[in-house]
Amino acid sequence: LTMQAFRAHPQLAAEETDSGLPLHAILRTNPSTDLVTLLLNQYTPAISKPDGMDLLPLHIACLFRANHNVIKLLIDTFPQAAQHCCNFLGYPIDIVCQPGCLPSFETFQLIVQTYPQALMMMEEEEEETEMDSEGTEPRSPLKDALENRLPLPFIRCLLRNYPAKQLTLTCDLTDKDANNNNDDVIEELAGFALATEASAVQELDIRWTNLTT
């Protein structure tokens, strides 16, 4: 549907299907800020409603790499969305640390700073279990960022907004297709450790594996 259609029939913004509301669908198409604003004005409750996969509008916007102004609009309208952990993809910060979902640095920083507590939530929620339901190790945004080889400024952003003076991290990294110089990443992680009380850094086990040898 076009902006003209929603203007002519504003009731459409509140029509829900099994897959969600029009706002959910529109956010999968890299919409303009004007269109998202129109839908929110016509049906503001949509901002806090999940779709059929438990994704809030902010999660969908992150997953489909909406432009910065759209994501900022969603956060400004309903910042609590950054605190919602959906059933499949986690928090918005978990989504933007995945391959193919990395936004601009400006957008990434905005998401991190809106709810920095999410940086350690997956660790806290799963710390009593060594393996999750799929038999893999518990996730965390920082671990994902490192293993997915996010550029150094993004890793630095995560570390500088980390909400606790401790870091428990076991991470396997590879040199293959690296965006970063390994020494730069190690230096940044070491700087994080030095900036906190040494006794509070419980574990920092970074194992570098060169797959080409």
C-alpha cells in the first residue's frame, strides 16, 4: 500500500492480520520516514505491538536495515522496545551484531546507548547453562560482534558502553576475511580490562585460530 492509500483510508493502519500490522509489513521494505510517521500517527499503539514472530517494529527495522531516521523515530517514540527480547532473535542489539544486519555506526551507537544493559543480558539469562537449547554456547552481543568480525569502531562502542565492570568472554576468532587487525582488537580488549578493577575481570579468553594453516 502507498502513502496515498493510507491517507485515504487511515483505518488501514490498525488492521491486523496473522503476520501483524501494516507497520510491521512496511518496515520490511526500507520505507521512508514520512510513511512510518504517517502510520504511527494513524495508529500509535502499533509501536509496541509484536508481529506474528514476536518482533516489535524496532526489531524488524533492525533486521531489515531501515535507515537511521526511521530507527531513531521508532526509538524516540518507544524506547522501551530496546528492552524487549524476542523469542527468536533476542534484543535489537543482538540483531545488529549479526551478518547482513550491520547498520551505520551512527545507528549502531544509538541502539547500544538506548539500552546498554542488553549487552550482558544474554550472559545473565543463560549463565547457569553451558549450552542453550540448540546445543550451542550462550550468545552475547560482544561475542557475536567479535566472531562476526565487526569493524573495530563497533567493537569499541560495545566495550565503552558495557554496563558492568566485569567481562566474562570465551570467544573463537579467525583470521579469515578479517575486517580488523587482530592486534588492534586485542589492544582494545586489554584496554577494557585495564580500565576496570583487575579483580573484576573474571575471564578474558580470546583464542585466535588461523584457518589457512
